Amino acid sequence: MDHPGETMAKEDTPLHWLRTLFFLVIVRPLVLVIVGLNVRNRRALPFRGPAILAANHNSHLDTLALMSLFPLRRLPQVRPVAAADYFLRNRWLAWFSQRIIGILPLKRGANRRDLETQFAGIDAALERGDVLILFPEGSRGEPEQLARFKTGLGMIACRHPTVPVIPILLHGLGKSLPKGEAVLVPFFCDVFIGDALQGFEDRKRCMGAFEQEMQRLAEHADFPAWE
């Protein structure tokens, strides 16, 4: 019997190879060679799901950098969650984002009555054993500044209390390709992977624990402020 997390790779073979080629030829050289990543506490990274990676968000490179940490054969099970209104406004961008990068679109602004519909894709992905990438700040913020985290992460974590949430602090990518810029600046970047959080039934406690771990990672980083 096939592993449920490997369904996409086996049923979508042409796109699977196109995705692999894209990451092998473009993403990995860009992120790992031109930019460069220094990964701290890599052993805490889950190479099998279900799991949730929750990181700060300063750059378009954030998603690709996190995905580059996984073996190429695992890419079909690594699903970044992103706002549907941003990626679906152009059909070619929507196709590439969903079919090649593997983005899982999330409708923003849904009310509580729509939560079951809003989280249906996320629930299904975690039940398949996927690794989701979430950015609790919502949109990209100022380089190397943590913005206020939204509670969507806590809601998802409480719906799946046995799924580990791994806090990740990204530093430097906001200088390489910040919000509003189109020119890449080679700038060595750091990835700080925190300890897994799980077992929450209250979203406020979940968010409190997540914020505390992110602050701990930021203090551990101890980098000077950007000029």
C-alpha cells in the first residue's frame, strides 16, 4: 500500500520531475550558493510529516529557502501555505505556484462560519502526512523585524494537537530580497530552527509558546540591527 504522503509524486509524475528540475537547477544554486544559508539546529527539522514549520516572513526567498532544506524526493510533501488572493490573481502565476512550488492557497478574511472550508486543504494535507510551511505574520514585514503574529497558527495547531509546530527564525533574507524590491543582493543568511511545540488545546497558549520560542531564537541570534 502506498504511503499517503507520496500520492502527489506518484500520480503527477511529469510535474514531479519538473518541480525537481526547478529546485535542482534554479532554487538550490540561488539559495545555497549565491545567497548561502547557515542552518542552526538542523536536527530539529522534520523530514517526515505531518508537521508545521512556522517562520517569520521578510522576503520572497523565505519559502524557497525553507523548501531547499529538504531532500528533493521530499518536495511533493512540503507545502507552503499562502494567501489565495495573491497567487491566484494571475492564472500562470497560480499554475506555477500550485503545481511546481506546491503552494496550498488559503483564503484570507474568512469568518468563523467559514473555518471548516478555509482549513479544509490544510486539514487534508496534514492528514496525508505533509509538512506545511506557515508565516504567522501574514504578509512580508520590514527586514529583520518580527511583526505581530496572527492567531491562525494557533487555530490550526489546536485542530491538530499531535502535529508538531517547529518555530523557525530567518535572518538575512530580508536584505537579499526585501519587500518591494526585484533585484537580488547576495547576502549570507541564517536559519535558526527551534524546538517542536505540540499538544495545545487553547490557541492563546499555543501562540504564547510560539512567540516565546521565537524571541528565544532572536536572542540567541544576537545580530546587530540593520543600518
